[in-house]
Amino acid sequence: MTVVTRFAPSPTGFLHVGGARTALYSWLYAKSQGGKFILRIEDTDIERSTQEAIDAILEGMQWLGLEWDEGPYYQTKRFDRYNQVIDELLAQGKAYKCFMPAAELDAIREAQMARGEKPRYPGTWRDRTDHPQGQPYAIRFKTPQTGSVVVKDHIRGDIEVANSELDDLIIRRTDGVPTYNFCVVVDDWDMGVSHVVRGEDHINNTPRQINILQALGAPIPEYAHVSMILGDDGKKLSKRHGAVSVMQYRDDGFLPQALLNYLVRLGWSHGDQEIFSKEDMINLFSLDNIGQSASAFNTEKLVWLNQHYMRSLPPSEVAKYAQWHFAQQQIDLTQGPALEAVITIQAERVKTLKELAQISRYFYEAYEEFDADAAKKHLRPVAKDALIAVQAKLSGLKEWNTESIHHAINQTAEELGVGMGKVGMPLRVAVTGSGNSPSLDLTLNLLKPEQIEQRINKALEYIANRENS
Ligand code: GLU
């Protein structure tokens, strides 16, 4: 059997972390089985679906690298097909027209609830043939009245629901629009979906969908209903907990590799392994190792993973995602060293790509002002001689590399008979504008000698102004 999975978001908002995890599990299962992953946009709720949300979902999926093999399909483009299947069910007596006005149904439900019963449609039109002419009607599915449905769930085991618990659900509304549960069934059938991975909030729909699949003579897929994601405080994850949109994590400076690794572990495990590359995930993933309980989101762990990937992925890979942040912060990457080189020396100093861009501006443009504290501490009159001396040494270098730079700084300190810090710190503040940077030889090596010269001049000016004030 070929494994076919799908991710079927309703485009009523951005791609949130819960949806992304469902998509990831679905994608992973297909990949792990050499199968196919389909993207389907469930946009039948025309009032709540927006093009913006569709774009946001596609953008999120692309950023995460969850490529789909087929689709995106749109349910709104498949109404003819749904109606065709409805006609077949009607012709076979497996569905029927229900002429009950909404007000009558409401009254029945109220009475049922008043008696302490579960509100349900009583099957009034199930077998009637005295159809009124010209009256609006809905189409209902004839749910079997006896027996039960067993949902075989990879995560929750077998779930048995008696058919007497289910009423005859509407598959096409009075306004002619096929309903959600019905479209899902026809799609899963037509698209050959073998495994349905979705949120546990859909678990009540599953027995109904299985009954319809059976009536159609369609194969029943296997199911995996994934539990909810909670915030760090144990409450359902929401905006209160900070970012919930996948793209917000991009904006905050996370690598998709980190978020994917974080999401895969949120509910799934493989021994006590924490770090999973995409290849690891594909090789090791199975639906049967997904936990049943809700998982709590832990931002600290995500940050830890982000740091891990920033340091361990090839800088060229990190650069692909870092670029965007430099552009966001209006840093012109054409004005300085290769981004990879900056990543190599800066990645271990930050938690996010956003911070990486923030602390790397000086490689691409002259800073406007010195960091006040660093300047106050290190750009003092006593530093003047050291700066002049090191400037002379650096400008005399025949070769510009970490060794020669290192040597020049060392020699300056030796010749002046002072400690390295007395030369290094003023030089660092002069070159980077602040007291924090990777080691000076690495930092200076990524800049040009003339830039260093100008920046030292600027520091000397600062010192001169300070002397005069
Ligand atoms: N469209 C549904 C949702 O966004 C998913 C339905 C399904 O996966 O079957 O929650």
C-alpha cells in the first residue's frame, strides 16, 4: 500500500504551531514510508476563509520546508464533485432530503434538552416520500441505526462509538453548500489518503466520516489524532503565551530547523534523543511513538535548539535564513564580508538570527556612535598612544590575515610594555563601536585595513574631544 497523508488546514488564520506540528507529523509519516504528502485547503467556510490566510499558510509551510507532493487543492473548486457524490448517495437511498424548517428543529432540540437528553435530529424525513414541492431542503446522510463504529487510532488505540449516538448529519445545507464533514470524506477518498493525521479536536467527526466512507464503499484510512499543545502554564496555547504563528518565529529569529526539531519532540520521542535533523526525523518517525497527553510549549528549549542549529549547521545554510534579518534591519550585505564568515564568528554569541543581525551591523557600515559605557571606559586619553601605535602596525601589514593581525596587536602591547587589554579594548571599541566582539584577529580580519584606519581615527577624535571638554 502506498502511504498518502495530507494536511488540510482551514484558512481562517495564520499557520500556528499546533497546525505546523500536525503538518510535520503528516509530512514525516509520508516521507518515512516513501509515500506522498498532499496539501489541501479546506475553504468551504466562505465567510471565515481569506486569501491572506491561504498565503500565510503556504508561506509557513514553505519556510518550514514541508514541501507537498500534490496540491494545494481547494475545496471550493470541488463543489461539482461533492454534488455528484451526493446525487449518487440519494439515488442509492443512502441519503435523503430533509424539509424540516430550522425553527422546528430548534424546538425539538430545546424539548430534548429540557428532558435532559442529547439534542439530535430525530430522523423525521428519513423514510418519508411525501416531499413538498418547491420547499427548501437539506440533504442528510442515513447513519446506520444499529451497530457501532470503531476508530482505529495510532495514538489513542481503538475508540468505539455506538451509531445510536450519532444522528443523521447534514451533508448539504439548505443553501446548497456541502458540509465540512462530507467534503473531507470525499477528498480523503478521491485523494487516496491512507493515513489521516489531525488534531484531537476532530475526533468526534471521525466516526461520522467513517460511516460515510463505508456507505461510499471507500477504504477507511488509518487515523492518528494528535493531542493539543499547551502554553508553559498548562493552559491552551494562545497569543497570551507569545508567538503562536509560525512566521512570528521566523520574525523573532528562529531557524526552521530549530522549530521543526522542537515541534517533532513536542509529543513524539525516540529514546532520550533531543536533536533530530530532518533526515533523522524521517528515518526514525513513527505514528506509534506519539504520546497521548497534551504537550506544553517551552520557549527556553526552543531557544536552546535554535542556538544549537545556529552553531552546528553549515554557515551557508544559516546564511540563507539570516539574510532576511539583515535586510529587515536595513543592513546592506554587499557592503562587507560574506555573511557566512560573519556567522562563523558570531553565531555562538547570540540566541537568534535577529540578534545576529543586530550585533553584526559594524561589519557592513560604520557605526554612528560608540556604545556610551564602552567608550567611557576604554576610549580614555591613556588609550591614545596604544591606538596610534596599533594603527601604525596594522597599516604596515603586508598580509591581512588573522595571524598577521594577531601579531601586530601583540607586538604593539609588547613594545609599549602594557598588557594586551590596554591595546585590545580601545581597539575593539574603536573598530566595533562596543566592548563586545569575537576575538580581535577574527573581527578585524573581516574588515578592510582602510575601514580600521578610519574607525581608529574616529576613536582618536573622540578621545581628543574628551580631553578638550
Ligand atoms: N480543516 C481542519 C482544520 O483545519 C482539518 C480537518 C482534517 O484534518 O480532517 O482543523
